[in-house]
Amino acid sequence: SPSDPDLVERARAAKEKLGDKVFVLGHHYQRDEVIQFADVTGDSFKLARDAAARPEAEYIVFCGVHFMAESADILTSDDQKVVLPDLAAGCSMADMATAEQVAECWDVLTEAGIAEQVVPVSYMNSSADIKAFTGKHGGTICTSSNAKRALDWAFEQGEKVLFLPDQHLGRNTAVRDMGMSLDDCVVYNPHKPNGGLTAEELRAAKMILWRGHCSVHGRFSLDSVNDVRARIPGVNVLVHPECRHEVVAAADYVGSTEYIIKALEAAPAGSKWAIGTELNLVRRLANRFAPEGKEIVFLDRTVCFCSTMNRIDLPHLVWALESLAEGNLVNRIEVDKETEAFAKLALERMLALP
Ligand code: 13P
Ligand code: SF4
């Protein structure tokens, strides 16, 4: 627990013993008890960019979820070992697109005669297999902080985009940032024959959205926005683009976790904010900015933590650091060479976006 001074001391001692051999990365959704030990914190983009920042570190301890650790392994050298303190820290959204399902989808697009016009754009929140598929088919990865730039790039390469696996980020970016209409988007359901779409529907669409979503952000609703506006007059509603379209359309501001932090840093004293993203981050921001007179509340009090992000707790971090300090490599995340090569192509296209 955060108040267990023994565990805090053990984590500190193991980290000190490891010295420059270890580099700890922490996503903004991590618990306070964990984030205090991160050398770098960030959103998914910043963590992908910074993963390779310490080439001398033998171990990269990734406090986040599985797809982030895979991406760090892909983007770092072969002798750097990436460790995920709890292997059960997955992401339900990433699990919504499997390699088999996506290969089947590509067959459907080929069958409809449109595969050559389609550029895959995959959200960072996807497995290394999906990133490899994306690289193989000339596509790019994106995160919530560069989705518009990724789509701009993709529409220079082809006429249509297959957006995997978060339908909401895909739709929100297309409609809110690119001026497309909801009718330009169709949803491909991997559990239905032909994705539940006719060849005509596929040919008419600009954005083919995979039917995936985030189980945390999907729970914010238009009612959450209306209720908080009624409760707190003058409140600014700031949400993550993984929220449903009607929530994003009703919000005042939309952005990644890093964007949310920057917006609150820049906010004037006395301003009021309702934040629609994961609870660990919102609580931390509410505590951090309360002394400056900024009132920060959670957009919907019935929405809870990301349960898989929360699996990385102080006991798991202590266990990982102490094991490494004793020379035992535990919980290594290693992407196989062939997958890595194609996934890296897609990730590097993202890192090269203007
Ligand atoms: P960002 O930190 O990139 O905004 O992503 C949020 C998220 O859901 C990560 O799982
Ligand atoms: Fe996945 Fe949502 Fe959790 Fe992010 S917040 S790790 S998208 S389930």
C-alpha cells in the first residue's frame, strides 16, 4: 500500500543498487505508489519516444500495460531487456483485435476490391502482431496525441483508412479534427461475417473503424457531461478521445493524458474542471492543483480505475526491482524478430510524422 514505508524503502534500495542499469518508465494512469519511482512519466507517445533514451540501461522496467512494454522492446536495442512487473497487466482494448481477425478483415477488404486503397492506422493500444500487420501493409501507428497527423499522412497514401482497434479515437479524430461526417465512417465487427458490412458499404466508406473500445472511457456518457455542468456552473469539461463520440462532441476540450496535464498546468486559479479519463490520474491532478485554487473533479463518479493499469502496484514493483538487483531477469517482454521488424516499421513511421 502507498503508506507501507517498508515497501517504499525496499523499492528505493533496490533501485539505488541497480543504479544506471535500470530505467523506470511510468504511464500517467499508474498508482501514486508506483509513479513516485518512475524516471520518466508520460502519455503513450512520450513513453514510446523516451523508451530508447537510456541506451546504457540494461533493464527497462515498464510501469504500464503489456502493449506499451512490447513497444518499448521493439524500439530499444536487443541487449536491453524490458520488464513488466505484472504479466497480467494487459489492455482489454488491445485484446479486441487479434492477428487472425485482422487478417480475415483484410481478406474481406480484398474481396470487396478496396484493399489497395486502404491504409491501416493502428492505435498504440494494440498488440505487436497488429503493429506488424500495419507495417506490412504500408500503415502507421498513432497515439491519442498524434492521431490527426497520422490520418493526414494516411490519406496522402491512400483513399481509405482501416483504423484499429479503437473505434472512438478513429471516429472522434475523423469527425472532430478532419471534418468528415459520421456517414463517412463504418464499423467493422470482427464477430460477424464480413464484419457485418456489405461490399457497397465498404466501398462508400472513408474510415473503416474496428469495433473496439476502452472499457474505462466507454463508461462516460452524455449524462455525465450534462450532470456535471448542472452541478458545477462554469465547469470546463476535458475528456480523453477514447470517450464515445457524443461525450467528445459535448466536451470543451479533448486530448491525451499529457495534453490534460498541460491544460491544467496552464489553467487559471479559480477555474473548475471535470476530467473524463482514468481515476489515478484525475485524483493526482486534483491533489496537485488544489493548493493553486483549481477545482478538479472526476467527470463521472461511477467510473473507476483501469483495472489492468492498477495491477502494477508497489509489491509487484518491489519484487521486479529486487529480482533484477539480485541478477534474476523476471517478467521479460520480448517480441519475436519477424514481428518486431514490421512493427518497428509502423512505429518509426509514427515517430517520423511531421
Ligand atoms: P495516452 O496516455 O496516450 O493519452 O493514452 C491513454 C491510454 O488509454 C493508455 O492506455
Ligand atoms: Fe486499455 Fe483503457 Fe486501460 Fe488504457 S485505460 S490500458 S485503453 S483499458
